[in-house]
Amino acid sequence: MHTPLVRALTELTKPWYRPGTDSPHEDEFLKLVTSTAPLATRLAALQGFWNLTGTSSALKQWDALTAIASADVAVARMLEPHIDALGILAEAGHPTPGPESSWGVFAAEIPGRVVTATPAADGTLVLHGEKAWCSLATELTHAIVSVRLGEARQTVAVDLTGPGVHPAEADWPVLGLAEIPSGPIVFDGARATAVGPPEWYLQRPGFAWGGIRVAACWFGGALGLARNAAQRHFGRPQPSPLGAMTLGQIDTEITAARTVLAHAAQLAGSGDIDSHDDSWTQALRVRTIVYRACQRIKELSRELAGPAALTGDREFAKADADLTVYLSQHHGPRDEASLGEAIVADATPR
């Protein structure tokens, strides 16, 4: 099935279901997405193609990730934390890493599995402990890692190829996102550099907008499924009215998600939302809307495409499985509760 290069957020009036594009760079884009080169090489090439940096606008980042995820969800899942890490380093005033490096962000906090940091005489931090959910740890060169410095949460940069870093091969018996194993890392005296002051990571301006960047990847995955299903419908000798109804339902979900994402990108770039609480409320709202839309698009795309797509189309089946796993990482009811609490707090007289 042909995958077009469509900028779904910057070209809002362009139909999402068109089978191709007039872009002269489409072939190059597809070669990059399907490349089997080493991870750092692939990430650098995708960055270069989209001219992405850690300080690129939200619209530029989200639009690129949407397009990439529509072609291959797993590739977008590889690139998103790399761009996130570059943005974190830039926010903290660190120099831009070289193109030969590949970065992850390991910030999951699991009870009983804590990495502690101890200050060293040379100004670095010495790490001990186990960090869970470290995606692609055996392939990346560096990572931003959340650790405990005393009672505070501290963010650090770690060279994953250095001494004292022991990534474990992950037991990863999954069909979706099979290329993104997420096993633990044991730190045993590894050296790290502080990134920002203690407790800075969650309070920094870019944290909320980074949460929406993940939602853009979800949307791209759903968009790819929908486009595949739509092309199947168009190619049928006698498309059914029920198929047309399903296509209409898909269209409204896609329109809602892309409009919300484009509006959020505009807000992120405008500077109109300058408080952490307001930006995080916006992120919770957008992520929830996009999550629900993507779940519905995935379900409707299955209906429209029919069982032959899941059983006989490797691209469709992979995208469906990848998106299912990616969406399962959403916090769901917890985020909705946080959104409601934020609304109550805003409505309560001070």
C-alpha cells in the first residue's frame, strides 16, 4: 500500500485520504523510514530530512512525527525521545550533541527500582541502582535519566557506552513495537552530568508540550491505518453504504484530532500560555482527545478494511499492532482525573 508524504498539521485543507503527493522528496522520505542502517545513522538522517532540532517549533516537530508515524509507527517511536532529549538539553543550556549520538529519555519511576546519584569531587554524579523501561538501551549511545539526589528528583545525562552502565536484553514477547525493546539498565558507579537543577524536569516549560508530541505520533499511526482502509474502500467494485458511513466517521475523528493538534502547536509557539499549570492542563486535554480519536480511528479502520487487511496485509497488521501497544502507554483515567482537578482548581476562588 502506497504511503504518501502528507503534512497533516500544516496542510489542514489537504485531504488525508489521497493516495499520493506531488512532493519530489517522497521517495527519499520512504527510503529513510525503511532504512536498516544503525540507529544513530537513521535518526540523524530523519533529523536532517525534516531539519529538526531540539528547539524546532512544536508544529514542525509534531507535523514531522505525524508523517513518519503514518508510514511506520515504530520509527516515529524511535525518533520522538531523541528529539525530546535534544530539547531537554537545550532548555537546560547544554550544547547540542553531535550527529553521531542517539538519545533516549528514561524517566519512568517504578517503586522499589530507584537509581541514586551521589556527587563526586569532579562535579559529576555517580549512579547506582536499576532503571526500568529503558527503550532501545542496547542501541542508544546516550540518555536523559531521572534519578534520586537525596530526596529530590534529578535529571542527568549518561553515556550509555561508558563504564558502570549495564543494559539488559529485554524479554519483549510482543507483536506491536517489536523493534523497541524496553528492558532495565543497572548502573554500578556510572558517571553522569546533571541536567537542570533538582525537580526541574517536570516543571520546565517544554514538559507539557512534549506530552503532546507523543500524541502526534499516535495520530500519525492512526492516520496511516485510516488511509490504508480508505484506499481499500475506494478500490472496491461496489463500495457499500455502510462502508461510506464508516469512512465518514473516520473523517470526523481525523479532522477533530488534527485540528486540536494544530491549535495546540499554535499555542505552544505563541507564548500565550506561560504557566506550567496552564500548559499541562492543555496537554492533558489534547492528549485525551487525540487518544480517544486514535482508538476510534483504529477500530473503524479495521471495520472498513475488513479481516483481509489484518491477516494478509503486513503493513496494516504491523501498524495496527504498533499503535495498539503505543496507545496502551497512555495514562487514561488518571490523566482525565488530573484534568478535572485542574479545572476545579481554576474555578475555585482564591
